[in-house]
Amino acid sequence: MTQREHQLSYCEICRNKNFSTKKGIICNLTKELASFDQNCSDFDEDPYLKKMNELSTEAKHLEATRESTFGLSAIGVTNGTIAGIIYIVLGIGSLLLTLFVMQMVTLWSFVLVIIGIVLIVKAAINQGNNKTASSKRVDLLDDEI
């Protein structure tokens, strides 16, 4: 976590925050960017902002999990790779079942396998991106300063 990210973790839930179109989140008392190292002496936590921040973070996490598992998070699968494997197994099982029982091949089986492959590839890409993204997070407005 960068110094600015640490400061923003306080500022985002502080009653003394304000917003500048040129600087981003600033202190309403000093009209400047945060300058504290560890703790802000003027920090005044807003319970409503804190709760909204927590709910927003949780909602983003749940949506990302739902998307990365193609809906299998509803039954407790939270890993995209595991979801992909489940879809591939279901696709192969469906293919074998329709082939041997009904002596035909359905498109549905191949769709399940393709969904599984896509989920596994996306999970691998996201895992690689997560390693580099944590070191590159920067407040967009901070770049202009």
C-alpha cells in the first residue's frame, strides 16, 4: 500500500474531507492533500461513510466473484479455475451422456466446455494481473500533481 493509499483509507471515511477537481480528495481544514504519515490528528470518522465504503467494497467483491465463476458462486464456488473445471466436467459428461444414451451430439456440451476453458483462462489472467496491479495503483488525479 502506497503512502497515498494509506492516507485515502482515512480520508475516504472522514467528515473533514472535500474534493478538488485538480487534486482529488483533500482535507477540508487545510484545503491540501493529506500530509500525515501514520495517523491524522484531525481524523473524524463518519460512521455512515465507513459503512457505505464497506458495503461498496463487499458488493464489488461479490460481483467480481459472480462474474469470475459464471454464476457458480451462488452454490459456493468462489474460484474461477474450479468453476472452469466444473463446467468442463459437466460438458464432457453431457457429451458422453448424449452420445451413448441418445446416440447424438449436442451443441450444449461443447458450449459448457468452452465456458470452462474461458473461465480457466480468465482466472489465470486475473491472477497475473492482480500481482502487478497492486503495485501500480495510483489515484488518477495524483498523477497531475
